[in-house]
Amino acid sequence: MIETFANIFPPAYYSLIVGALNYLYLFMPIWLPVILIYILWNNWMNYIQTKFLNEQDYRLLELKLPNEIKKTPLAMELFLTSLIQVGGEANWYQKYVEGKSRPVFSLEMVSLEGQVKFFIWTRGFFKNLVEAQIYAQYPDIEITEVPDYTSFVNYDPNALTLWGTEFKLAKDDFYPIKTYVDYDMESKGIKEEEKIDPITPIIEYLGSAGKGQQIWLQILVKAHKKERKKALAWKEKWEKKEWNTFEDWGDQSKEAVKDLITEATKPAEEGTAPRMMTKGESGVIAAIERSVSKLSFDCNIRGIYLAEKESFNPINIVAMIGTFKQFNSNNLNGFKLTQATGFDFPWQDYKGIRVNRLKQKVFNEYRRRSFSLFYQPFVLNTEELATIYHFPGGVVQTPTLSKLMSKKAEAPFNLPT
């Protein structure tokens, strides 16, 4: 073996390699335990978290809408504040010994062969809370616990065609997307049928699915906590000794606003007076400050298009890619794809092995309602989330949107007992 080593590498490289291997062997009692502890710790955390989650009782609630909704997305925003639940990680024992975690809720808009439905997936412990807060804002809605629609689908690549993707923000989290406030949905004097509702394209897209086709849209949310490590280069961390510094989107926004103000008021030439901030620049700063002032969630958004082989229509993939474009803003934020079940070049995936594995992964993560292991969740505030997920009013005329045909009313007070 050594002779072969010496024949392959020049003498200078050979001596360096042998020296490096000797050092690795010499310091093995130091680096090997560190690696083993790291592996064991990750396996332990994965075990206790999986065990805790498997012990939970999960419920899927279908929300059947009344024939007419006059509430704006502000009502949904008020409901979403009730989902800010930070319990479960109150101390190190709960997190690292018991494996507890913040509750995750899944807000879902689904098309089952064109039938558009709204769902909320939650732990059984929060079922009554979710129902009470929904009824508080939408008293005419009917909430029914239903079987999980994903359990009726057995993904077989030979029988079904699947295309899935995940979405992420195009810019830093503190830059807001275009919300219902920007669409003037809160303006008084505008008739319901004249309002421009950004959720309309999503509902129409879902309603366009035909027989043998399903479209699933899932928004996973959990209360945002200050736990993101500050994005500093290793050199900066060494110089500033900021090894354990944590910074969330609110802290990051303050630095960004300072930089924007400095850049916006910088003199055109040295020695000249500072220029005035433009209306657009001041608007960006105001939007950022308003965005971070609201309660927020860590989010993970994914979409799946499923179709029987003979019913597959590629235009639905194009439509899925553009599902959230109406929330994009040129000078603020928007959505883009972060993971899709496909590759640009044929040599990236030999005989479809990688893409089939990726499709199965996206399908399984959707069914488990689990955050992606490979992509960090992004932050949306309650206003942004209510814009993406709310119950449409009269402006939406999709005939396949599931609605109640009658209105609930209380029984007469003099009804015989």
C-alpha cells in the first residue's frame, strides 16, 4: 500500500500526506470523541423529538364557508394571533430531555378534483382553541373534524404523476410582501364585489383542477422565537468575539434601516450637501418598520400537484410556480422557488433516481406536516400570513369553492322543550 502511495504521488506530496495522516492518528483521542458526541447528540435529539411528536394527537379540521363572507382579511389576522403559542420549550429540560417543541399549525388550501376546500391541521390539545377563535371572527362558518385527505393517496410513481415545490422569500425576512392593506381591502366605501382580493388567483387555480387531479397547498406555521444565529463571517466572529450572538429579523431590520438611510442621504459627490430621501426610499423604510412591529411566525410553504397518468396537465405546474406572484413587490419582497421536483439538465439525475427520491421526500413531508430539514424557515407576520390564507368574500365566484347552502340561526326562545 505504501509503495503504491509513493508511486502515485510525487515525493513532496507523499511526505505531506503521510505527515497529515500521522497527525490525525496522533490527535485521534481528541477529535474522534468530539465527532462521536456530535453524532450521538443529533441522534438523541432526533429520537426524543420524533417520540414526542408521535405521541401527540393530531386533528384535521375542515372549514366550510358560508355563502357570503363580508369580513376582510383583518378578521383572519386576529384569528392568527391566537396561534402564537410558544409553550413546550420553556426550559432546557423540556427541549433537550423531553423533546418538546413549539406547536405547529398547518393552514391548507386544497383542490380535490376541482372541489376547493380549506383545512387547519392542529394538535388535539388546541382543537377547542382553534374552533373558538374561528367562530369568534366567522360565526357562520361550520367546522368539522375530518379524516386526513392525504391518507387516501398512495403515491405510486407508476400510477401517479407528482410535481412539488417549496417556496421561500426572495429577500431578507424583514422586507414585507404585498399584503391586503396594499390592495386597499380595508378601504371604506368599496363594495365587496369591487374589491381586489389577492387570494382570488389561488382559488381560481385550485378550482381549475379536473377529474383525476389534486392540488395541495400547505402553509406550516409556528410562533417565531429569537433563535437565529447572527450571519457573520468567521473572521468577523473572531474579531468581535460574537460566537453566541443571536439576532432575529427585528434586530436585522434595524441594521438594514440604518444602512438604507445612510445610502439614501449620501451626497452625490464629496463635499456636496446630502441629497433628500425619495418617496420610494422612505416608503421602503416605513414598510419594514411596520412589518416588524407585528407578531410573526416561522413558516414553511409547499405545494404539490398530483394527477393520474392520463389526466396529467403540465399547465398546472406553470400555474403552481406563479401561485404567489400577486404578493410580490419589486422594491420590497416576494416569493420564489427553493426546491422543485426536477432538474435542469439530464446528466444531473441518472435514470430519474434523484427526482423520484425528491418526490417521495416532498410527499412524505407534506403528509407529516413537518418543516423541511434542508431549508431554514422564513418569517411572515400576521398581516402577511392573513393575506395568503383567508376566507374570500363575494369577489370570488369560483363555483367549486365548497360553501354552506344555508345560514345557521339560533332556535326560537319559545320552542317547546
